[in-house]
Amino acid sequence: MIHHEIFSTLLHDEPDTRRSRLLERHFNLSGLDERVSLEEFDWGYNPKIPKRACFDLNTLKFVRDGENPILIGPPGTGKSHVAKAIA
Ligand SMILES: Nc1ncnc2c1ncn2[C@@H]1O[C@H](COP(=O)(O)OP(=O)(O)O)[C@@H](O)[C@H]1O
Ligand SMILES: [Mg+2]
């Protein structure tokens, strides 16, 4: 049982490590000034921000569809944060 768990951990840990290294490399190449996510965004702060639409953009379907999303709103409302998270 113990051996099975160790083996299982090793097996799953390697792809996770590779994936996070790849993400790290892509982030460094991106030129983005900070690494943010939609998970850390405070959706309760301004309920007018369309959470659902932001998570839809986060699927990157718009890239496959050749569409250009535009984030519009007053300064300081998190447009850049959301854009960076998606990028
Ligand atoms: N709802 C929020 N939850 C967490 N951080 C936020 C939120 N709104 C804004 N911020 C933070 O406030 C700062 C300004 O937001 P930013 O995305 O630059 O606004 P905008 O591009 O709309 O002017 C950023 O550091 C951003 O991460
Ligand atoms: Mg901005």
C-alpha cells in the first residue's frame, strides 16, 4: 500500500513539475509585468464585473474563434488584472 502511494505520487508529481516549469518559462517570455489569476480576483468587491464572461474568456475560446474581446470600464476596476490573468 505504502509503495503504491509513493509510486503514484512520483508518477503524478513529474508532469505537474514539468507543467509548472513550462508555465514559468512562458510567463518569463510573455513580458507581462506581474503574474495574476482570476482565482485571486475579489469578485465580491464590484458585483458589476461580469465574472462569468471573464471565466469564459479564460477558456481562450475567443482565440480559436478569431475574436477580439474588449474590456471596458472605469480606471482601477481590474481590467488589466483580468487581461493579464487571461494572457
Ligand atoms: N476586484 C479586484 N480584486 C483584486 N484586485 C483588484 C481588483 N480590482 C482591481 N484590483 C487591483 O487593483 C489594481 C488596479 O487594477 P487594474 O487591473 O490595473 O485596473 P484597470 O486596468 O481597470 O485600470 C491592480 O493591482 C489590480 O490587481
Ligand atoms: Mg489598465
